[in-house]
Amino acid sequence: MRTARLLSLILCAAPSALFAQAGAGTAQGDLSVTIYNNDLALVQDVRQLQIPAGMTRLEFPDVSAQIRPETVSFNASGASIVEQNFDFDLLSPDKLMEKAVGQTITIVRTNPATGAEVRQQAKVLAVNGGVVLQIGGQIEVLRDDGLPVRVIFDKVPPNLRSRPTLSVTVDSDRAGTRAASLRYLTPGLGWSADYVALYDEKAGKIDVQGWVTLTNNSGTTYNNAATLLVAGSINQGRNGGISSKPYYAQPPRNTIRQAGTETADREQLGDYYLYPISGRTTIADRQTKQVSFLDVQSVPAQRAYEYRVGWLQTIEEPQSFNTVLKFSSSSKGGLGDALPAGTVRFYMKDASGAPQFIGENGIGHTPMGSELALATGEAFDVKVKTTVEKRERLSSTKWRSAMRYEITNAKAVPVQVDLTQSGLDFWLDDTRIIEESQKSQRVSSDATRWTVDVPANGSMTVTATFETRY
């Protein structure tokens, strides 16, 4: 039996009074929502409540379904909090039937031929994979046979709510209406940046639009809220300590080639940048909302080709260079803003002038003034093949390796490529280059780089000899 379909039939046929709690309005007050990048939001809700004197229980429906109760802060003049409870067991056909186990309900069957209804009292015995009922002296399974059937419940169980509800018991020194402020943290709300970049290779320019993409999966709609976005990685510290990355962790991307030193013209909160959404907005549950925050044209940009060889090794099948677009976030000659983490999607016009998608890459939080290089994909026509031509042992602790790098270019125009040999400091190998066909630049203890001009429809060969300890 398909229980989900059966309970769906029950929901459709249940009396409307059963759902009187779920009115179309909201109990929320003056809402402020601060949303962070890493699936976290701070909700501040100020409601005008009639609070009697003495001990009383106040209910706050329409809070986040994922509220972190330990973060709740309540404040009302002349009232102190005694106890709080969060009721997240929400009213649904399944929950309603589960709570009815051991109780008596009414089954209404309709004769499809005559339309006559037959009502029977039934005791709910179990709902494990199906609904098991006791009707009179018989045990019956509520069938999903397509015949009209509905279930009537006398009332909604007190511990079932039509929407997430926080209840607070307070001790008030007086009676009267006053502002009650509720503040809490919740997951389920997050945002990231999405960038659309149109690259004009002939002009060497790029146009960039930046969008805030806001997603709400918290289980609650936030109505007419003042919304503020915080860009930066905050430590939630839910285990009581400061989180740290393991020593061997590698950065998820290699896009910032030089970190900027310019301060963006935006409000800051400590070490984080703030991106307010203009005016008030409603953030509907299970909704994605986009708001523009960056629109820059004709920023200088260039295409480059890069390949990194992992170790002194032979790679028999030629490998493609990465296609990389380079540009700046500087105030002069760049995007002129700090860039929150997100995804950059690149487009380029074809021969007819229509923009076509050419790849995407992610960026981390990037200060203004940074130099960026984002790989968009692999070059079809620009490849490299590496060969260990000779490897000889010079002593018990010294080896010599002769490498050849063959770079080919099938494009009708010349290209300049950056070929990087890494792995030179693997386990303190103390690698040295004793001869090379063209001068390289040692970019670190672990890597050296050749910048090579490759002719149109041609090739170039780079050779180098390394001395290593192993």
C-alpha cells in the first residue's frame, strides 16, 4: 500500500476547521535579518504583545523551523524569562495520524455509485508503513484502493503546530502592551555572489555584473524584513573552540595571484564587509532571490595559457594548457570593489555577435586591488608533452634528470604560455637547475616557470637538466 498517497487523500478530505491555525497572515513584527555566507542568519523580531502581570506563557509563531534554541535572546521591559520551548513538530497528515495512535477517529466512506456516506468509529493501532485500524471487533488496514475515503479527527493534538513556534514563559512586573524583542541564529538562510562576465578579446576588455544570490530553506518566510548581507567567513565555534584547517589542507582554488591592499568603499563590521539590500524585502521560504551589487564595463583583461607539471616525469599523451582570464579588482583599471566569494561565469561573443558560455570558476573573498587569474577550461589547440630524456645516479644522495617539454600550437595566431615545473621541493629534495634552453623564473622553492612564445601553427621545445637528492 502506498501510504504517502493514502495520507494525501486524507489531507484533501480533512475538514477545513482542522487547519484553522494556519491562517494566511503572519505573527511576525518588525523584522531584521542579517545573513552570512556560511548558511547562517541572525533574525531579530520585535513584536507588540499584551503581557499580563505575573507568570505567563508567550508564543512566537513564524520563527525559523531550524532555529538554534540555545541562541535565543528575549527582551521585554519589566519581564524576565523563566523558560523557553521550541515546538517544531509540525501539523501534517502523517504527524496527525501518528499522534492519533491509541485514539478513536471517524472513517467516512462514500459509495461511488450512490454517493451515500457510511461513517465508522475506528481505533488507530499503528501507522508503521500503513494505517492499521480496529473497527468493531475486526482489524483493518486503511486501503489505498481509489475509493472515496476521508478521516475525521475531533481536534488537533496540543503538541502539533501548523507552523514553527517558540514559546517563552516570563515573569512580568506589570500588565500592558509593550515591545517584545526576539533574537536568534538559524541555519537555512545563506547567500553567495554570482558574477556574469562578458569578455571581448579583440578589445582586451571585460564587462562584469555581480549578483547577490540569496537562498531561504529555513522553513519560514520572513516578511517585509530589513535585510543585511555579511561577506566574510565567521567562526561559528559550535564545539567551543576556534576552528582551524589541518596543516595539509590546500586552498580550494588558485585565483588570487596577488592579494589587494585597497579598502573598498563599503560599510564594514569588524573584519567583514556589509552588503545591505535596498529597502525592505520579503524572503519567501524555498525561494532564491537575486539582487545586483556590481556593474562594471570595459575592465582591462587578457587571455593566458598555463600548465603545471607535477613532477619530473614523462607524460606520453600531450596535455592541454588551461585557458585563463586575468583581470584586476583595483579601483584604477579594475572592477573597483571587494568581491565576496562566489562563481564567475564567462561569456564571449561568437562571429555573429551572440554571447556564448565559455566556462566558469569560483573565487574566494577577494580584497579590492587584487590580481585575479581564473581558469575557464582547457585549450583545444595548445598542448604540452613532457619527457624524461635521461636520469642518472651521480652518488648515493644525488641524481640528475634531463627533461624535454614539447609545446604545440594549432591556432592560426601565436600564443604565449606559462609552463610551470613543480615538485622541486618534494620532501626537501633540494632541487637545482644546472642548465636550461631558456631562462626560467623560480616562483618558489617548489616551482620554476618558463614563459614561452609559440608561433602560429608551430611548436617550441624547452629543455632543462635538474639535480635532485633522490
